Amino acid sequence: MRLENLVAALDAYFRTREVRNDDWSDTFELLYPDPYWREYAEPGYESRWNGLMVRGSGEVLQVVTCVFPSDLGAETPVQVVTRPRDGAGRVAVVAGGGANVILEASLERGCQTYVTGNAVTRCQLDFVREGVRAFRRRAEEVGVAVVDATHYGLEKAPQLVMVECFRARGLEARFVPDGPK
């Protein structure tokens, strides 16, 4: 399959052209300060964090999906972070590291229970730790029940769906548990 055809189909499916205010360049620079990665990354990827990141061959023969590797591993248990309530009410499920980003929008929609993969962290980056603390303070302030289903736990299911999507397009595809090492 031609790379440009696959990228166009995925960009359309994920509506990447509609994404706004998704500039992660400061974070990208912090996490990857060595400039070597620029040789491999698509120009502008670090300022949009969606779409194609690495361009290899023009022909795609196989696809491997994974979840961002975690020092906590794949088997980290779900944690109820705040005191559970009698009923869940309206539940927001926010995969990966979106806890502090989506909370206010979820509250506007009546969220009473918030399931995320970023309410508990062992990450040593100050901005990550502060973001998690701020998220938990805000959730406590408004009385939202918080469940941390782990970054890995919430991102694995969509990766498995993507494997089937690639296979349906005639590509060899597989999921690698717990990401690259």
C-alpha cells in the first residue's frame, strides 16, 4: 500500500485537519532535547502531535502498533483515586495523559466521574507532576470521583482496533504489548 494513501485515509478518519491548539513543541523539546530525531520526523510534527510522525519507505508492507512505554508496565492495577460515590453519574473517559486538559470541558457537560490514565504518575518531570497535582486539586474541589485506569490501560484498546483497521486494508499488522523498549 502506498504510504500517502494510508496517511490520507488515517488523517481523514482521525480528522487531523480539524485539530487546533495542539502545540506540544515545548514538551517535545523537553522530552527529546537531542536534535537527532529531526532527521526522521515529519517537519512540523512536534507542533501538532497528530498525523504521520516518521516517514520511511513510500510503500507500507506491515504495521506495528504499541502504547507509549511505561515504567509502570502493562499490569498496573486500576486505582480509585478519590472516595467513590454511590452512583457514577455522567462518566468521562479520557485516555492517556489528557487528565488536566479535558477536565473543564467534561465538567461543563455534567461529568461526575472521571476515568483517566493520568491521575497517578511516577514521572519525574516537574511539569507532569504539577499538572497531575493541579488536576487532582480541581477534581477534589468540584467533587468529581477520579479513577486512574492507567495510561497503558486506556490506550491499549484503540491500538488493538487500529491493528484490525490495518489488516482490513490488507496490511500485516500486530500489537506489541507494553511498547518498545
